[in-house]
Amino acid sequence: MKAKYPLKEIFDAIPASYDAMNRLMTLGMDQWWRRRAARICLEKRPASVMDLCCGTGDLAILLAVTAGYDLSVTGLDFSGAMLEVAVKKSSLKKTGPIRFVTGDAASLPFPDETFGAVAIAFAFRNLTFRNSRRDPAIREILRVLKPGGRLVIVESSQPANRLIRFFFRRYLAFTVGFLGGLLSGDRGAYRYLAYSAAHFHTPEELRIMLLEAGFQTVSFRRLFFGAAAIHLAVK
């Protein structure tokens, strides 16, 4: 299956079901993983953080409520429909001000060295999986990060164990590809999401990709038998 880019049409079509499918896809662990990613982002107490491809805003909201200090949080996504949900959720959570911006990850509307950290949850796959604009997007992340700034990625991954990987891919095909399409009414969107998650890079491959792009250090931690991983790349 060839990835379609831009994927805006897919994400404009699924905001109502997106959060529920994230819970189902990860057995409810995605919010816990986002909290871990938020803590890693905030370890060095950056003054400004961007949630890139923020979707419905879960990670941006967690960053705002977790910080405990005066933090500037920006959420960027190319889907206006997703951002509408993010704004509503942010107002209900009564967080500090979060700036939500419509924009293209491959052409970010920010000056050089704007952010002390960039976080991305379950969307780096969409930027990099068979995507011809992968390299410009990664260059843009590097450009807007301050020297020593952190890129923190929480993303689906590939279990190293073949048996676990086999059942993981079958689970994705059923829960995301079939049930997601059935519940949302957009089977094409969720077939793509299931396929891209099942065939995404291993943590080792992702580490090499980020080092070759110009990050100084890259580390990762596997989650839930390798079905997901948190990656930390430092500029």
C-alpha cells in the first residue's frame, strides 16, 4: 500500500473517532505513554515546546498541565477538523494558554531555534512512512529546535519477537483496519493507519534515520513488548 501525501483528507475525515481508536489500538496505554513522553520533554525545563502533528491535542494538553512552571505550548497540525477538537478539549481541561496553529510539518511557520523541545505522538509515522516529504519535515524539526533541544517521539513500532510481531499485526488489521473503518465509516483511512503501523520502521532503523538527518544523539525505549517505543533525539 502506497502512502498518500498529503494525508489531510484522511485526518479531516476521522476526528470524531480518532481518540477512541487510539485507546483501542493501544489497549488504553497511549495516554500513559504520552505522559512519559511529556516528562522527557520537560526534564530540562524548556521555555517553549511544540506538539507537532498534534491532532486532537492530547500531548499538548499533557505538556501544559504537567509542566508546573511558565511554559509556552504550541500545537501544530494540518487538519483544521482535528484542531477544532483540540481547542475544545483544551478549554474543558482548563489548561494554561495553548496556541494551536494550522500548518505544514515540512514548512513550519516559526523562526529558527524557536523551541526547546518538539514532541510528536503517533504521527511521526505519517511524516516518514513512504513519504516523499520525510527529509524536509525532519530538517524543519531540526531548524526550529534550539541547540541541545529535544525531539521526543512516541510511536508504534515493530516487536523484535516474530510471534509477537505476527499477532500484533493481526491485531492492528482487525481493531484498526476493520473496526476503525466500520465505526468511523471511513475504511480507507483506517486501512492506511493499520498498514502503516504494521510496516513502520524498527527502533534501530528510526535511530539511524535521525542520526543521518543531523541529530547528535538518539536513544529509544521499547514499550509493551516492542509494539511501541519512545525515542529521544537531541540536536
